[in-house]
Amino acid sequence: MVAETVVKLDKREDAGTPASRRLRREGWLPAIVANQDGTTTPVKLEQHGFEMMLRRHQSDNMILDVSIDGAPAAKALLQELQYHTLTGAVMHADFTMISMTEKLAVNVSVSLKGEPKGVSQQDGVLEQMVHELEVEGLASDIVDQLEVDVSALMIGDSVLAGTVPLPSGLTLLTAEDIAVATVLAPRVETEPTEDEEGEEGEAGEDAEEGAAEDEEAKAEE
């Protein structure tokens, strides 16, 4: 989970939405670094190179070597990324400086592996309810993701958080009895009756008439 390259951060003086928009237009990503003494430092980093680095990792939650204004590199946790709702581009990053000798709590993504027998043999449906688990450990022990083999699950079987295999050095903080994934019985679709079909048809006609009236009202305005 620890990155091999050093992420170069530059301090920035301007804050606020207009300043952040200007930075993005110039190819910079606005970010914040939370220091161990409780203070924060507004920074910026080169956007394209950072996004290329993210593509090589399976999780946003990672340990990085960061250097601020050319200072010696130190370890930081990439705490959170904010994305544009339409384009998916990274809009902001939050870093937290960490100690390699102190434990930290992070959320690690859960990846399901294999096809459950309840799906292949019983036509069930695999549903994943929890996509991240909170764990605690030293920064050197944190992993990108936790893999769970679900191939043995039959209909009605579930994987609980407490049964997810954890690498050595990690402790589960999420409640152990929370269901991470389960195999559900196939849904049975019933044919609509003649009365229901009639009601649906009338409802559709009423909706079309209402929409037409709205359009006419707008045209008159």
C-alpha cells in the first residue's frame, strides 16, 4: 500500500472556490495536509501525474511519500478524494501525516472473488452490502483491499465481517456480525392480471395527457 514514488506538494496561499477553480484550469489539484500537531496546510499538486498514479492502485486509501516545498519526504495517508459528479475527475485531495510506529484506523475496500455455487447451481443472486471494512494497524501493514472467496456460498449463506481474512498486523474495527455479502434466492416475476394491465394503461394515458397539458401551458407562456 505504500507508494514507491514521492508526491511533490507545493504550499498555496489562496483558498476558496474561485482560487481552486483557477488552479484546476492551470493543471493543479488543490489539496489539504492535516499535520500531526492538529494544524492544516493548504497545498497543490500536479493533477495529471497524480491521476496517473491513482490508476495503478486499487484503492484511494493509500500511504504515500510526500514532500512539501522540497522538504525531506515523509509518510502521509491519502485520506479522501473528492470527485466531480459528472466527469469523475478528481477535484480535491485530503492528506494526513502519519507515523510509521503508531497504529491508525482506515477503511479498506472488500473485493469478492469467485462465483458462488448458489449462483451457478441454484440461480441465486450475489449481493454485496458492505464494500469497505474499518481496520487498525501500522501503516506498513495496511493493504489496498481485502479479498473474500465467495465460491462456496449457497442460497441463504452470508459472509460476515468477522470471517473476512485479515493480513497479519491488522485488527478489525467493524462489528463482526455485519453481513458483507449474501446469496439471495432468485426473484419470481408474476404476470400482471387483466385488471392490473387495464389500470396501468389508464394511468399511462392520464400521464400523457397531463404532460401534453403542461407543454401547452408552457407554449402559451
